[in-house]
Amino acid sequence: MIMNNFRMTPQRRIILEELKKTRKHPTADEVYHSVRKKLPDISMGTVYRNLEILTKQEEVQVIRNGGKKKRYDGNSTKHFHIKCTNCGRIDDLPENLVGLIKKNITVDCGYEITGYSLVLYGLCPDCKKKLGGK
């Protein structure tokens, strides 16, 4: 299979499969360790190169954390994320919230939304419990 001038190599296919089977939004290091279980000889450089290609091909999304390590999302549909300010966990926000935000911006501001990247910050349920929240 060829993806816009990029062949779907066995390494690229396994990297993509690993990203699509998790909802944890792993770093490149975490992808590398996951992929090594299936491809023990793969290098970190190969993982980085393939993550960049998969991002350019819009097969995966990259989540940038203000200068910190990038995280990768195997869900290539446009959606929002929420990040825990305590443990760093990242989750997808439900699609109905995305639609509601887009609709309100269009109605209230008159903009036609053509793309977006948004990360909300807060405490995940586990950290909230640990820190004594309800």
C-alpha cells in the first residue's frame, strides 16, 4: 500500500497498529518500547521517522505539550484533548462537546471553523480522588 508517495512498510504498519490500539497518547519512547515487543531490532530513529511520516500523512495526530515531549494519537479524526495537570494523563474529549464548541463559535463569532488544536487542562478522576477531591 502506498500513502501519498510513502509505502506502508512493515515497521510503519506495526507502529500505526500500536497507536490505534491504545487510548493513552504515548510518547515516541513509549511507542518504541511497545513496537520492540513485535520488532526487537527496530531503532528509535526508525520509530521517530515513521511517526513523522504518519503525522504528515494524517494517519496519526501529534499532541504538543508546550515544549515537552510530543505525544501521539492513533485516532486521526479531529478532536479535542484534556490533560491532567498532576500526572500528565491525556484523554480524548467526547465528539459531542467538539461539535457544540464549533457550533457556538460559528454562531457567536461568525467564524467558519476550518481546523483546530485544543488541549484543556485539569485533574483526571484518579488524581482528583488522590488529592481529596470529590
